[in-house]
Amino acid sequence: MTSISRSSSVTSSTRRFALVATAAATLALLGGAAHAQATWPTKPVRIVVPFAAGGTTDILARAVAPELSKAFGQQFIVDNRAGAGGNVGAEIVARSPNDGYTLLMGTVGTHGINRALYPKLPFDPIKDFVPITLVAAVPNVMEMNAEKAKSLNIRNVQDFLKYAKANPGKLNMASSGSGTSIHLAGELFKSMTGTFMTHIPYRGSGPALLDLVGGSADLMFDNLPSSMAQIKGGKLTALAVTSAQRSPALPDVPTVAEAGGPALKGYEASSWFGLLAPAGTSPEIVNRIQQEVAKSLGTPAIKEKMLAQGAIPSGNSPADFTKLIASEHVKWAKVVKDSGAKVD
């Protein structure tokens, strides 16, 4: 009886010790995670821009990065990783650790269009990311090289349609890459008007704009902020904006729908840009970034600068950004199907 009693006592003590040790380990892990979230960031944070420098995605990332650096006391570094309509950069972030140190400046292309356009994506735009906040909504602008437009007597959308229908295939259409809003805005225009322009995809708006200004590209439906300086400088002729309403930044430029006549009634193809993190990133980190982005976008200096470039700043909640992404997948899947757009 005594040996049995001693054995039971030892077993009971061992179990108690194991339970205490397990509880302590659990608390340590939870405490460590909480401490990591509370102290984040302890090193530089990378914002991956999935296009070349000089485009609107890059411009917006570089506008937000210094503000986040000031707010968090660590450098937020922009890293341009162009290719495959934004898919190269998006995949890098999707495969990165979910520790808050790698973010994506996503677009309507990477998180609205590409799932419908590309037969196989190397990531899932819904499951592999957690939305943080919409940074800005942006109209696109239908524009031509100013000298080319003048030489062809193209002053407006109607002039363009007249020339394009009389000369099918003679004009080319530059874009920032297959699947971008710039590409799809052009494809939607082509399908609604029955016109044909050869699509030339680039690795971002920056290199496409260089060729458009240089004269080797004829037409582009660029995001307005990246083209604004060239339009104001007279190098590009803005024929119309692609949004449902005119842009306050270019109040004298009509919308495609109002300038294009019956064939383009209802035309609308705007863009947006927002921050996302790898799936599983701590909600505390996500919320802290969202709050600081919203705060910076609300400052007069940043807000006025963005509005002057044609961007409409947002800073909405992660929940609202998630809803936007879901609705955009539905919208653009229909555009891809109706336009017959293909990856070049």
C-alpha cells in the first residue's frame, strides 16, 4: 500500500509539474508574440512595388513611405519588383514571412483583374494576403503623344475614333503590363467601339511613358498621376478621363463616356492602389499601419499633393478595403470576359 501511495504521489507531482511547465511555456509564447507586436518594427520595413519606378504605384508608395518612417521610427523602403502585370512583386510578398516587415502596394490589377485574366496565378490574391488600407483611387486618362495627335488632326475622342476606324492596326496602345487597369481600360475601349490597336505591354507606366513621350508609342490609358506632368508640360494630349465623372485635377477634360458618343455610353475603368500584407500578419500590426496611413493621407500637404495629381486619398479600414477587393474581382471578371482581353 505504501509503495502504491508513493507511486501515485510521484505521478501526481509529475503531472502537476508538466501542466505548470506547459502553461508557463504557453504564456511565454503569448507574451513573446505580444511583445513582438508591441515593439514592431525593430528593423526596416519593405514596401514592394510590383512595377518599375515612375508609375503611379511607385509614386504613391514613395509618398506614403516617408510618413510611415516618421511615424514608426524605422525606414520604410520602396522595392520595385516589376514583371507579369504586377504578379512578380505580388508573389514575392505572398511568399514572405507574415511578420509585418514585407508589404505590397497592390493595385486593381494584382487584386482585381489578374485572377480573371491569367490562366494560372502563382498566388491567391484573396487567401494569400490581408488587406491593410486603400491608399488612393485614381482615374485613368486616354492620352496621345501631342505631336502625333496634332499631325493626325486628333483633338478629341471622336477624332480618334474616326481615324482608328479608317486605319485599323496603324495605331499602337502602350500599357504598364498585361492585366493592369491601363491595359484593360484600352481593351474595354476597343471592344465597345470596334477599333483595333496593337497592344504593347511594358514593365510599368514609367517605361511606357518614355516611349509615348518619345513618339514610338501612340496611345495610352495611363493612371492620371504618372502622366500629369507630361500633360501639363504639353508633351501629351489628354483626350478623356476613364472615370464616371470628370477629374477635378483636369476639369476641362471630358470623360470617355461623355466624349465618345452612344458606343461608349456607360464606359468606366478607374484604378486604385492599396497596402496589403502576407496572410496571417498580426491584426495589431495591420491596424497600426492603417491608422498611420490614414493619418498621413489626412494631412493638408499630402492630401493637396495627391488631389493635384489626380489621386483621391482614402485610408479606409481593413474591413472596407477587403469588401472593395471582393467587389472588384466580380466587376473586372465581367470586363475581361466581355472585352475578350488576353495576356500578350
